[in-house]
Amino acid sequence: DSREGDSMDVDVFIETPPELTPEMTALKAAIFQILSRFCSEDEAMRKCVTENKGYVMEQLIRGLAYENQSIKLSSLSCLLSLSRSVKQLRTSFVDYPVWRHVLRTADATTQTMDIVISSYSLLTNLVLEFSPAKDDLLKSDIISKFHSGLISSSDVLTELCYWGLMNITFMAPPSVLTAVKSLPSYPQFLFTHLTNPISHELTLRSLGILRNILSTDSEIEEFLQLEQESGLDIVFTVTQNYEMSCDVREQAFCVLANISSGSNVTKKKMCEDDKIRECLKEILIEGP
């Protein structure tokens, strides 16, 4: 699905567009919202919107440069709808380096929180495993940007940043996993929402990140050695917390499954753990 040739010059649409009248501002924002709804779930409509010599993509990127918040938000909303398509991520989002423009609107020092949240919503899709923009974003230190958002005053932004790290670590090469593990406070920022679950989504995403990281024997051994088995105990505690939803407990069991696929030493250690054996027996016989 990838296209040949160079992508558009990244600075083509950076300049602030001319100021619009209030009427034209409202009209442009409304049109972007209409396009966003057209593209939200329909692949044929996404194709129809983007395959017009690039006019719509140009206008959407220009929309990010407007000072007007309504135009920026509606442009981001439309780009988010388009980013739900694998084909669009591999074509239109390559022809026009959307990732670079969105990094600018994700800057909390210059943008409102609504704009930042919308930008991070889009970035979580741009770092998916099948998105060509992922490599460019990794080179632009997106991991650190997501990490800085984990302690945001906005619960929504915090959740998005956990989600972004989960997407980044999925089927990631060792260099990416190492970069995540090198973040300050790792793995505490994951364990925080396992030992003190205040949000279903944050707990689920924390387990998702951990599951993605613990995908090889070396990662599993390093994790158990680093935490002196406390990490294993924390994950096991989640499986025993019946106040958790089934999908959270299922994710915790998936983490244990990853750990149990490690070396023979790890397997033996888990098999000899009375708590784990009793837990599995209870669920198999009596159900969750």
C-alpha cells in the first residue's frame, strides 16, 4: 500500500494562514466536522475524501496552523477519523507528514489542553505497529513525550499517554523496549495502577505495556531479577482482585502466561508457587 516518491515538503503548510472572517471560520470548522463524521467508520468515504489530488489533506494540515481553536480541533478530529484506516496511514499520512505537524499542536506550552488532548489521540494511532510514521516519531523522542504526559493534571491525557506507550511497545524491537525501560521511574509508573487501581483504563494499559515488554526470555529474566519477584507478586495480586473487571484480570493472566513461557528456571519457579497453582485450580474448577 505504500507509495513511491518523496513526501510533501514538511514546511509547506507551517506558515500561519491569513485571518478569516467569523463567518468563514465557522464554515471551515463545520466542513471539517462533516468530513470527520464521513470518515469515522467508512473506508470508502475515507478514500473518497482523500483521493482528490491531495486538496483535502492540504486543507486539513493548513487547519492545524490556524490560531482559531475550532478550526484546529475540527481538523484534528478529521485527521483522527482518517488515521483509523491502515490504508490511509500508509498512503495519505505518508504523502503528507502529518506526524510532524501534530507534534507542534501537541505542545502543551503553546496550545490549549483540548488541542493537546486531540493531538495525543491522533499520535496514539500514528505509533501503531503498522504505521510508517512510527519510526519518524520514535526518532523525534515520542517515547519521552508520552512519558511526560503520564503525570499530567488531565486524566484523559494521562490515559492517552499510557495507551501510546502500549501501542509503541507492541511487537517492538529490543531497542524500543530498552528505551521504554530506561524511562525515569520504570517500572513504578506501571505498578502504580496495579497496586492502587484508580482507573480501569490505566490499569488495563499498564498491564498491556508490561505484557508487550515481557515478550522474550531475556526480558522476563531481567524483569524478575530487577524486581526480586515483587513484580510477579504484584501482577498475581491483580488476578486475585475480584473487584477488577474480567478484561483487566484476563490481561494480568496474559502477563503471567508470558512470564511462564520464559526459561525452564522461571517455569519451575512458577509451578512451585502454591499461590499461583491454587489460583489456577480455583478458576478451572469453580470459575472466576
